[in-house]
Amino acid sequence: MNASEDHIAAGAPLLDIRGLSLAFGGLKAVNEFSLALRPNALQGLIGPNGAGKTTVFNLITGVYRPDAGSILLAGRRLNGLKPHLIAEAGVARTFQNIRLFGDLSVFDNVCVACHLRTGRTPAAMTLAAPREDAPRHIAFRAARTGAHALLHMALTAHDLATVLLRTRRHLGEERAIRERALHLLSMFHLDHRKDELARNLPYGDQRRLEIARALATNPRVLLLDEPAAGMNTQEKRDLAGLIRRLRDEFRLTLLLIDHDVGLIMDICERITVLDYGQVIACGQPSEVQNDPKVIEAYLGEPMPHAE
Amino acid sequence: MELLATRARDYRPPTWLAILRGLLGPTIVVLLAVVLQRYSKSLFADEYRVWDDVLLKVGVNVILAVSLNIVNGYTGQFSIGHAGFMAVGGYTAAFLSYYGSFALWGDTMPHGGFLSCVSEPAEFVGRFADTGDAWFLLVLLAAGLAAALAGVVVGLPSIRLRGDYLAIVTLGFGEIVRVLLDSTEGTLSAEEIPEHSWASRAHYLGGPMGFFGQPFYTTHFWVWLFAGVTILTAYRLKASTFGRAFLAIRENEVAAQSIGVSTTSYKVYAFVISAFFAGIAGALYAHQLGNALAPSELCYQKSFDVIIMVVIGGMGSITGSILGAVLVTALPEWLRQPTHVWHVGLAMILVALAFSRFRVSRTVVLMALLTAALELMRFLSLHYEVNLERYRMILYALSLIAFMLLRPQGFFGVYEAWDAVRFWRLRPRGKTAAVGATP
């Protein structure tokens, strides 16, 4: 971990995305997408419908594998890793269409996300996880995968034993997880509804619960996909305050997609604008606002007679 | 160091407390099993002696339902191959106990003490436990491990499958096991055994006629010991990172991955844990007096029976699975000669009432109607000489259909019996409940 901390101290970006591309058949959904997030940054990602914003999120979190390009988190390569390993590396996200665990209680929704940070799996295990795209000799890859699987099995058997025998370790973890989940819920003013099923929460609470769940993985980078969708003005204002608070209290680095350009302009320090999978502008809100390419993307080409 | 990891270390309870807490459940299970074994014969009056046997069947089905619930209920993977795991366990156990007994003692009789005493009365005859008991315990565990191995074999390819496709794969697995067992030959007799090596004995598993000659070790002690262990395992899993990960996969796989749950690994874990207990249930089934350990008995029909138990109780609910196993096993037996209709009916109505916070819900009405219908039919059968026993499977099927129509989510839904307390606290009486919030 020391190497990566030095890496940050040198002023390098925490999340460094370079030349990311993905094509669905002939359609280039994302083309040469680059983005550098400094630690503690609050960056917005906007663009017209179908510009590829959510696809970028899916690429970062490993839902899709990029055709080209690299994603580095504190100098560590993320692309090629499975989604759960990317979560473990410290990237959490929320979803455009809310994906809560509807039939679980609000409390359990947060508890389930706490499992990554209880100090169970040695960091070396995750670091050594075989990548899907590692360009190595096939025998080497097979041996590595096999060794990893064996180690994984041994660790799992041990974990299962601690759970079934209710060892001290398990009891301590469960208590710590309960405490952390309650703490997170109270931060989001959801603690009084902790026993309700997630699907019975009102819409705004569901959005906030999803953020709380993402935070429970203790991420370094949080990706929020349209957190303000369907909210009224007052709720949006509260959300903006919440996002700022999250960044300060959790020392988070945030990347934010939203269609509410006003909200993005208000809270983000820098904004990247996507159109047809390509970055057409990047900079401070005021710069982006007056960029002719951005205006064109949102409003269409100026009519000839308007000139 | 992560904060949560430091906290988890700080919060570890003292060793003596952890041991006490950890031993509470197992102690209760062992005590219950011993008490049942000691008093099972005096539990039922002579005319209800058949219920002693039903009680054993209930125990085995509880193991099956609670273990299937881990895959179908917790993890939401629809498996129809549970009887296949049961067969793998059952035949492994029968093979080991039959041919193993012969190697150990030179005959294939039971060599157990009180724990495996099938004869009546089940009193302390001879020793409390004998070498046969130890051997049977080993056989049970071996059966579980063999089935767990089969669980890995089925679990691995099913990683990339879901829904109908997974169901087909598991169904196929069960059928493969059945066909393989069908192709074996009749069990070797005591004289023939020495002529065959261990490896070649595996070819003599009874064939379509079934495995004969294994010693009958299955008693209330073993059945309820492992039923208790299964329930305890399911309960402890549910309240742990494992169980929560299973449930997360059921609810939303993409979201589960996004919070760091390795969906592929956890699906295999669910299969392996579930198969382990199915194997033990199979072993107990194989050594029960009166059961036929035949491929035709352990085909998909049996898998569906177990699925019915899980669905009736409520997918994901441990107490639901237990209730489902009890109902599905006991109902057809009870319908042979329904007795105590009003007692049973009243008990069910009271439970249903308690769950709907003492309001007349659909379930309460259903229970009352069922009770009345049964009583009416009993009246008819008594006075018009209708042979109720002949129609019992129709009644059984009808009550299943009625139940599913009125309560598609199962008796307990996704909840446990003890969640009722939480609902009472959550919603004070008189306040309107959110749709679907109450079970």
C-alpha cells in the first residue's frame, strides 16, 4: 500500500483513465475517454441522452470490459478485474435505476456491503487475483489461477468455520458491522426506518439508501449515477449539501452523472462533457458552460440565418 | 488499517463468553435429539404408532427443505436437482455401511448402541453408544462430503447460468445420477463380497431394484441431531456475511457485485453447503427401516416434493421450510384418517391470527375454511361410508392449490417466525401498513 500512497503524494491523480474505448458491434459507445480525478475531487460527467455516461461507469466498475485503454486507481490497474474486485479496490457506485436489495431490510442493505473491510481477506489475495486480460503464457496463467483458487478455498473454509462455530472473530465482526451500518443510516436519517423493507421506502430515501450502501464498502472513489433523478427542488438542494458533506467527511473522490445541469454546475469543481462517446469538453463549470461544442451538443447546430 | 477491521478486533468478546454462546445451540440440539430418541416410543399411543415413522420422515424432509432453501430461497438459484445430491449421499452411505460393515465385523448387521437402537422399546439396552454408532457417524459425514463434491461439480458450470437454464442443468444432473444408478447391478451377498475388490464393489449398488441389505441405523437421535445441525447452520449462515451475500445475489446480482460480493463464488458455496446436507439426508433415508433406496424413489419427483416444501413455507425462510417440510410430510398421512381436526385447525388459525396482528386476514379465513371443509368431509366419510383414504391425494393437492392461490409468497414469505415480534414493534395497531410490508 505504501507505493500507492507515495503515488498520491506526488500529486498524481487517484483515478486515472486513459484512452478508454468500447464498441457494441459497430457502435462506438465510448471512444478514447480520458479522465483524471485528483484525490478529493468532485467531478461532474454530463452529456445528452445516450452519450455514454453510464457506459463509462460500467467500464470503470468492471460491468463491461473496455476494448482499449486503461483505468488506474492509485497506480493500480483496474481494467480486466471482475466487478467485485474493483469494489474491493475502492470504487463504489450507485445506479441510475435504483438497484436496492428490495426484500431485505434497510439495515441489512447496508450490512451486506460492510463485509469487504472487516480485515478477512488478506490484501495480497485480492492483489494476486488473476486478471482476465493478463497477457501471460497460458501455463503460467493456469498455474496462477489454480494456486489462487486453492488459497481461496482454504480461506473460505476458514471463514465458513468461524461463522458456523460463532468464533470470537465472527462475533466481533458482526458487532462492528452492526455499529457501522447504524452509524451510516443515522448519517442519512434512515435509522428510524431500519427494519423496513428497502422496497417500501419512499423514492428519495431509496436513493439515499443506495448511497449509504455504496459508502459501506468504504470506497476511495464514489460514482453517483443520476442521484438527483426524480427529486424536487428542495430534495435536490439537500442532496447537494449531502454530497459536499460526504466528500469532506469520508475524504471521497466523487464522479457524478446527472441530467440536472444546474445541480452539476453548482456543486462540481470540474465537469467533463460527453457526446457520442467522446469527450467534447472538460474544465471548470464556467468554461464548459460557454463552450460552443457543448452548446451545440445540447441545443443543436446554430441555424445559418442566426449568424 | 481499516477502521472497521480495528473495531471488529476490539469488539471480540472474551473467550469464555464466545464459547458459551457458541455452544448454546448445539447443546440444545443434542439434548433434543437424545430426549426424542429416549421417549419417541412413548410419544404416541398405540393406535398412532405409525406417526413414529412419520416423525422420522419429517426429520429427513426438514433437512432436505432447509438445505434446499439455501440455494433456492437464500441465493435465488432455482435448483431441481436436490434428489440427485440426496441419491449421491444415500448410495455413498449405503455402500460404505454395507460393504464397510462386512469388512469391519464380517456381517452386515447394525452394531450400534442406544443411539442407533431401532428395536422396541428404545430403552438403554446395552451401551449408550457402540462402535457401530461411530461408524455410522463417519458414514453420514462421508455421504455429506460426497454430495458436496457433487455440489461443486454442479455448481461450477452453473455459474454462468440462471433461471430456467440452471433449472435444466440441475434437473439433468439428477437424471444422470438416476440413470447411472439404474445401470448398476444387484447388491452382493455376504458370500460374494470377498470375491470382489473394493473398486469393483462400486458396480453392485442394487440397480433399478434398489440397494438392499444395509443395516438400519437411522433413529430419532441421528435424524433430529442432523435436522438440528442443518437448521443451526442455516440460521447462523443467514446472520453472517455468507447469508447476506446469498440474499444480495437473490435480490440483485449486479448490485451485489458492485458492493464486492463475488457472485460466482457465493453461488458455488451455496450449492456445496446445500448439497452437503442433502447428502446427509440421503444417508439417513438410506438407513431407515421401511424406505426403498432405489433410483426411482430419488428422481425429480422427490426434488419437486422438496421444492413444494420450500415454496409453501416461503422462499428464504428457515422456519417456513421447517413448516413446509412438516406439512407436506404429515398432511398426506394425516388425511388418511383425519383426527383432531378442530385442534389442528384452531392451532393454525391462531398462528395465522398472530401473524396478521389479530385481524381477520385472508390466511385466517383460509385456515378456517380448510378446517371446516375437513371436518365436513370427515363427517361425510363417517356417515356415508366414503373412503376418505382413497381420495386423500386429491385433498392434498387441492389444499396445496388453495394455499398457493391465497398465499403465493408462502406461509412466512421472506420472513422468519420470530420476525412477527419485529412487526408488532414496527407498526403499532391501527396505523395503516404499507403494501406488502406485513407477512
